[in-house]
Amino acid sequence: MDQLHRRNLLLKGGAAAGIALLHGRAFAQTGPTSERLIPWIDQPEPVPAAAAGVIRTLTRWEDLDSWITPNEKFFSVGHYDWPQLDEMAWRLDVAGLVTNPMSLSLGELKALPRQEVTSTIECSGSNGLPFLTSAIGNARWAGTSLANILRAAQIKAGAIEVVFFGADKGEETLRKSTPLELTFTSNFARSMSIDDAMNPANLVCYEMNGSALPALNGFPVRLLTPGWYGVANVKWLTRIELRDTRFMGRFMGRDYVTVREERRDGRTIVTETSVGRTLLKSAPSRITLRDGRYRIAGAAWGPNGIAAAEVKIDGGPWVKATLDDMANSESAWRFWHFDFPPGPGDHTVTSRAIDKVGNIQPAMDDASIVNKKTYWESNGQITRRFRIS
């Protein structure tokens, strides 16, 4: 099938469902006078040298001061190398168990119906390590519908899974230091079920906040899967493959695996699950003083939308914070703030989010947190410390 025919098939897949960007207040209070930032006294540890090549643009919470995170402040995690791709030579191959294999150029991809979504991406390791406390950002993403591409490719009967391959690659070793040791070069890849891949919110994405994707965030094209942790949003996307067997590459079956202990019939059972959808979470971000008033601000996010955010000061009762009405997308974080008159001395603030189906972000002593043995998917309530002079 020639390129023109492929494009026509895609165009018939449906119109894009754009989501308008709503501008709202930043974390800070509004007004003509200046404000003063009250620094946290529990600043995270510096990124260690061993991780500095993996984690880029890790912006402090108190510097994430706008609902849309600017591209230059948006974090990135690299699992292998950091590809520098030529947009003129780049192709997206759609292959495997499909009737109509495709190889799309960037121009052909951009000619398809455009779709936008405002969505928050969080690294699944955020708050799981002492130096990784703000690996999150919210952006306005644009691209074309993944579901329409898959429909145009015509998935064959028997296919059960969609695998997404990035251009980044590195060396892997299995059964190291044994007679069965195997070393090979592998591309980064993640998979999801066909049903999950067909979610109309998923994008084959080429734009971030009105500009081409930055190199660190997947230029020229990445996968955008609202409601999933960052690892599922494959950067530097080059191949989509339909398979009739489960894909169990490193980042599905060996790494990004959450290990938990569970009690069943008086016995301890260890379970291992692949990191997938985001969990309900919130974080205090900054404290400011303006015109004699102190304000705690933060953000809350989760897969079911945010109904409320609550805070407690110095271990006191939970009180409702004010949600800023700026988000028209349930996949985007919501800002909240709480005004209070603290006395002098050291204080703590803890936040928790409540979603639209009644789930409450767990405390750090909740079984779902205590029994987790790996640092992925750390969504326990976050407590920060500050000092009032």
C-alpha cells in the first residue's frame, strides 16, 4: 500500500478531540506586591554522580511555579543513551500482526488529524529515592491519535499486545557470571494491551507546549499515554509492533517492577507487578509570605481526577485546602493552596489527595506503602518541614 493510501486510511479514522489549555493561577498568590519564598528546611539530597547521566532537568518543587511546566523545567529520565535523531530521516514503522504495515515520515504524521491533551507525567521513582522528589511536570501535548493509526494498520486476529520501541538502546546481560550468561544490545521498549492502547487519549506525540519536542523529551516523536507513569510514555519512538505473545523486556519484566509482601491465610506472599498506571498523590510545593499572610501551595493528581486536597500542620487535624479551578483535563494535576497564621519555630505540613471516586492518598504507615519493597510507585503522603523566624 503506498503512502497516499495509508494517509487516506488514517484520515478516515476520526477527527481529533482537542482539549483547550486553561490558564490559571500559579502556586503563588496574585497581587501587586512582592512575595517572599519560605525555604523548606528538608531539601532533597543532590543527585549522585552515578545518576546524573540518567536524570536530567530535575527542577525543585518550589521552582515548579506554573500550571504548565515550561519545557526547560521538565524532567527527563534516560534509560540507555540519549539519541539525537534526524527528523528528515526518521520513520515510524507499524508492523507485526497487522494487515497494512506502515512506515510514516514526520511530515505524514503531522498531516493526520491533530489532537491535543494537557497531561501530567510523573516518574514512577519520584519520592522513592532521597534525591528524586520532584520528577514530575505538566504540559500541553499535541500529536495524532494512536488508536487511529492502529485502526488504519488493521490489527489481525490473535494479536493481544502492542509494543512501543524507542531509538535509545544499550547493552543487557542476563544471568551474569554464570555459564548461561548472555549479553546483547536492546532498544528501550514498553508494551500494553490492545484495549489500553486504543484509549482515545493516547497520542503519537510530536509537540510539547507549542514547540517541537525537546531532544531530552523524545524528539521527534514520543508516545503520550495520559494516566500512566512516565516509563510507559516511550521517547524517541520508532516502531509500533503488534504481537500475539506477552512482551517481557527489561522494562516490563525485570526493571520497573514493584515488589510487595502480602499476608494471605497467615502466610507472607511476595508479589511482583509491572509499573503501569499512575497512583493518587499530592505534594506540598512551596510556602510564601505576602502582605503578612502565609500560604502553603501544592499539587494533586491521580487517574480518577481530584475531588479534594487536605493538609495538616504539625500533626493536627486534616483541613481542606482550596483547589484552584484551572484544569479541564483529569489527566492534569490540580493546584491547591491553604492560608494559615503560623507561630515562630519549626513546623511540618503534610498533604493528601482525595479522588472523584472516594480514594484517599495513603499515609506512610499504610500497608500498601509499608509492605512495598521497591521504590517505584511511591505515593504515600508527603511531609515537608519549614521554619518561621
